[in-house]
Amino acid sequence: MILPPSGIILEGMKQFLKIIFLFLIVLSPLRAQNFGIAVEDQVLSALINPAAMGVGNSGGFAYINRYSTDQGFLNDYDLLFSLGNLAYSYGNFYGTDKHLIASGFRLAPGSYGGISYQWYKDSTEQKGGGLGLSFMIRPSNSISLAVKGVDLNNQASTELGFGFRPLFFSKKLASRFTLSGDARIEDSQWQEVSLGAFVEPTDGVKIFSDYNFEKEVFQLGVRLSFSYLEVGSAMDASGDRAWKDGTFQALSSFKKQRSLMEHSLHKAIEYDLAGVILDAPTGRYSSEFPRKELRSLADFILDMEKIKKDTTAKAIIFKNQEFKTNFANLLEIEEILKEVKESGKKIYFYYDSIDNLPYSLVASVADELYLNPAGSVFLQGFSVTNFYLKDFFDQWGIKVHNFRSHEYKTAYNSFSESGMTDEEREALQYLYDGLHTEMIRMIKEGRGSRLTDTAQSLIDRGPFIHASQALAMGLVDRLTYEDEFDAVMKERKLNVFKASLSTGNMDYDWDEAGQPVIAVIYAIGGITRGEGTAGSSIGSDSMVRAIRNARRNPLVKGIILRVNSEGGSSLASDLIAREVALCRMGEHPKPVVVSMGGAAASGGYYMAVPASRIIASPASITGSIGVITILPEISGLMEKIGIAVDTVKTAENAETGNILKPLTRDEEEQIREYIAAIYDQFITLVSEYRELSIEEVDESARGRIWTGTQARERGLVDINGGLTTAFGVMKELIQTENELRLIEIVPGRNPGFLERMVTEPFLGRIKTESPLPEDLKNLMMMYQSLSEYEEGEALYLMPYTAEELGVSP
């Protein structure tokens, strides 16, 4: 019979599988692997060297059974259950029960420690046990050294091991060939010296061997890997019992391994973790329990890097992912998704409806955008509408003294003005023009050829663009319901796997102890004195402590300060800036690279100024170099309602700032001089570290806000980019081409359960769900913001929050 080509392939695969099955049966009378304590770092590491569990590959299950061609499977087996850093093993050795608990952990980059305790009970009820300690260090990505203390509380012995990867010069081949050596020291005697090798000539086929010089025994083993399942055996290949005794092994790993046969050659990854992209790696986004679609920006970037390198993935799918984050983060997400496309992968999006900023991102990178037939595209550009309370306050005899260094420092104009000033309007318009340019660029680059009109004209026809209109305009590619979208993916022979269900891939590369360590410190929120709250406010005490500890730590080679702050206390900002400056010229100097997120303005910019390099996204809100403070006065209100006020004092200005009395001219002048002095301090700092003249700084300052692009044109920042750019700049500063080891630090206290369950939901409901009038809600939120600062304190604070500007959800 002549088989068609497809039949020949199918028959060949069947014969191949038969050969593999028979091969394993023949090899199954084997001896257990008992070498490679510096090499084995996967599921069996709990039995071989617990310290290697700290690498992170050891999660899974294993079944090991001794076998003899004379007697078949013997009553000598082990069952291993590993959660990664903690493992339990139960075994039976001819009627003797064996138990083992082991734990391993990373001590520092490239170094690991482990502990184990083993106990047993035989048929005569005799009991025993032993404590084990182990340590492993990998000084480079090609050398591994290990020491293991066995039965330390009884007849102690020591095992030593080394590993070497001779193909270290090739990142692709290095992990496929490893040499190992092991020895035992007992009673000051060297015993059981052996040399071995581990080879993976092709994906999923692992061959390992070992020669024991003392026993003159040669072992040979093979394991075959099928993604998450691995089967194999090791056997004696010398001596009187050659090819008759050995061990059968079946292992299941939590992490995907290189596979003999890939599960899918047309895999599509549905990335369902992009609902909210956080600035800092904290599990606390709201008072609710963390949702599965939460991800930090750094984690998202790492996820996309893995997908980019996954040769089995042909596409990535986003379904109704909101990408709730600031505009600056969206630009960085755009860059990494473009790299995913350049790796040859398609990117598909499906939405029931899609909002303004996420649409810009999707338009820029989507190969195809599908929209629900009943959905809409909410496209409208940027705007801000503010309230002004001066006339309202005048009616009640209330006055707000708004002391500001310059006309563009408009943070409290809502309380002191009757309407938007010309300076405020000018600054906002210029800022929005810069942000809008980025939005137009994104839409034009991704969909320019598919649009029926210019991007600007289509935005002008928003915001409520029904699905049928969006299709006619070229804003989307197809109108389908979600199940129809899934059917389209199946028609394209894509097998879809959800990212949230993935346990990740096995890491075959060795971390090295000499890998440069970089501290990534997150400065998120308003700047206050004292302790901050991790991920939501910057306290000078906690931030200074984090920077100082990183500066003094000899293992840390540099600091990346990720800033997303609209400013706050001038004193707190100065304390943090001084600590950044000490990294440049104090004891234990090291480079500091600032990476600006959604906003790094006023105090957020002040503390960034002394850094070695400042990097801002084109959409980062920065600048706002100026000073402001407010003092409310209700003496008129007291007079209107007939309440008398009088004072006793011991100094001329003892009652300055008392809301119950008017400010005198001398008091007002004194406050203005104070504001002017702090402003001079601000621009002098910028002039010194940015190497600009005082006049140049003043021209770009005066409280005015800029986009990251506009700030770079004025010399306020060095480079436009994001976190990935910051990593590249740091490599240049510390003069290394090696991969960086990142230690992420989020300074501040972590709120307790009750605080998260009570305080935050209340504030969140005021902001989003309260039926109160919008002006009253804004007042309550403003009061909550002001309560974080000292009364009358000079503030480095930008005029609007990122949310008010419409560049953050």
C-alpha cells in the first residue's frame, strides 16, 4: 500500500513512539541518580540538594522506583511532592518508611541555601533521622559549586559538588551540556568521587551519565520531556549487574520544559492580566482582594519579553483588557508590544466597548481590532473642567490667601480665583497639544491607511462613536460577538492558552553571583514628611531610608528611582533630593537613574534633579518648578454671623495663619519672602545639577508644567523613554553588558486589613460612586489631599492631578 505524504508522517510518528516506549522499558531497571548536587535544580533537587530549590524550578511531583530485570519493580520507591520552596517526600525501602522535609531559598543573586530533615521507621519500630544543610553558589553563568552536610546530628558527612558548562560562550547552547563532579568526605576520607555529564542534544531528550571511581561503576540515564511531564530511567552500565539494575523515574513539573513534541505549533496566548497596570509591584490596588488582571508595569514588560522569545506562540490576544494606567505607561506598553510584533507574532484585540486612551494604544499596535456590534468607541482627546469658588466664598465672608511663587503655579486657583486665568489656560493648552500629538501619532501609525479621514477629524466626531460608525470610519476592523471572535481564531488554527493559567517556563540559565544588582525604588504618590504608605504616598523618612540603604549596600551597583508623583511637601522633597545627591558625591557613590512615570512634577521633579540621568516618557507630566501655599481666613464669616474674636499673644506674629483673623500686610510680605526663598532654592538646585543658567531655569520654571518631550527640549530631562530605557542607561553607567539583577523596593508602611477595608472604599466611593454634586466631591477630595501636609506648609505641588488632566484612570 502506498501511503500519502500525511499518512507516511503519521505512521512514522507511531513507530517513533513505539521505539521510545520500548527504550524506556529496557532502561527501566536502573539505579537512581545520586550525583550532580551542584547541577540538578529541577524537581529532584529536594532529594539531591535542597539548596537548589531556591533557583525556582523545583515545583512538581516525582515518582522513583527501583527495578531489577530479575524481580521487576522492587519495594524501594520514593514519592516527592514539591511546592517550589518546600517539599515532602515519602519512601519505602524494603519495609522501612522514609520521610523527608526539605526547603530551599535564594540567599542572594546566584547563591542559595537549603535545609532538610529525614526520619525513618523500620518494621522493628526502630527510628532514626538526620538533619541536612546545604549551600550552592554560582559565581558565573557557567560555574556552580555546592556543599551539603548530611546526617549532621548523627554520623555527619559532607558532600561536595561542582558543575561546569563548557559552551558558556553560546547563550542558546550553554544549558544543553553540563559537566559535574561529586565527592563525599567522611572521617576525613575522600569517598565516592565521581564525574558526570548532562547533555540535551535536542529539545526534550536528556542524557546523563556518571562514573564512580571508588566503586568503578558507570551509570547511564535518559529522560524524555513532554512539556510538563518527564519520564526516564538511569541504569548501571558496568560490573556484574550491568544493564540489570536501575531506577525508573516519572516527573511532573509545574513549569513548562523544553519538549520532545510541542503541545501546539500554532499557539496563541490570551493575555488576560492587563486590566490594571500598576506603577509599583504591590498586591494592593484597592481594598478588594487582588484581581487576576492586576499586573505591574515591570511584570508586564517581563511577560511580553517571554512571549516574544516563545517560538511556539504565533499570536497574542487581548480580550476586553482595560489597560487602566497612565498615558506614560501606555507609551511604554506600546513599545514592548511593537517588539512582540517585530518578533513575527500577530496581535489581536476584542472589545465590547473601548475608551479613549486604551484605544490609542490598541490602534497603534493591533493587527486586527474586533468590536461588539452593540459596542462603541469612546474617543474624545483631552480636556479638564475645573470649579472656582472665590465668588461663592465672598458671599460668606470667606477668603483664601493663595501665595504662589509665579502666575503658572495654579494648584489652588479653585479657591482663590473667580475663573481660569490666562496663564492657567495657556499652560494647559500647551500641555494638551503635546499629549494630543502623541495620541494622533499612535492612531495614525497603526491605522492611518485604514481610516476614512484624518485622525483629528474622527476624534472631533467623538466621543460616542457607535460600532457601525466606528467600522465605517476605519477605527475597527470587524464587528463580532465574543464567541464569533473565538471562532475566527479557531478558523486560523490557533490554539488559545490563557496567560493567567500559565505557571511559566523552566529557567535553564544559571544566575550568577557576580550579576550586577540594581535597586529599583518606587516613589509613588504625594510627598509628605514621615512614613509613607507603600504604593500610594511618599514619606521622606521611608524614602530616604530606602535610598540610603541601597547606597550603602556594597552589592547594589546602581539605583533606578521610578517616580510617579505630583509633588507635595517642599521640606520632604528636599530631604529626598539630598539623599539622591549623596549617591553622586557622598560616601559609597553610585549612579541614580530617574525614570518618570505618569507624572514627576514640582516636588516629584525636585527630588529627581540630582540624579545621574533623568528619563521621561513623552507623555510624562513634569516641570511645575514653583512654590505655593494657602491660608484660609473666615474672619468675615465670623462677623456675618455675629461671633466675636479676640486674641492674647506673646510675640508680634504669634497668631499668623490663624483662620479667625485677617492677615496684615507685614504678614503677607513675610510669607511672600518665604515663598520666594524656597523658589530660589528650587531653581538653584536645577541650575546646579542640570548645568543650566539661573535665567534658563527661570524661563522654563515659574510653575509651568510640560510633557516629557517639551521638558527634554528645555534641558529639564535627558532622554525620552521608560523603564526599559532606564535599564539600558544604567548598564552604560556601570559599564556592563551583563543582564541586571533587579531588586524592587516600595518604601513605606503597608496598611492593615481594617484600614484597607474601611478607609479606601470610603474615599473611593466619594470619588466614583457618591451622588453628591461634583463640586462638593472635589472639595472633599481636596480636603483629604491637603490634610496630608502641615498647615501653611510651602508645597512643591503641580496644579492638577493626572486623573484631573485625563491622562490616568
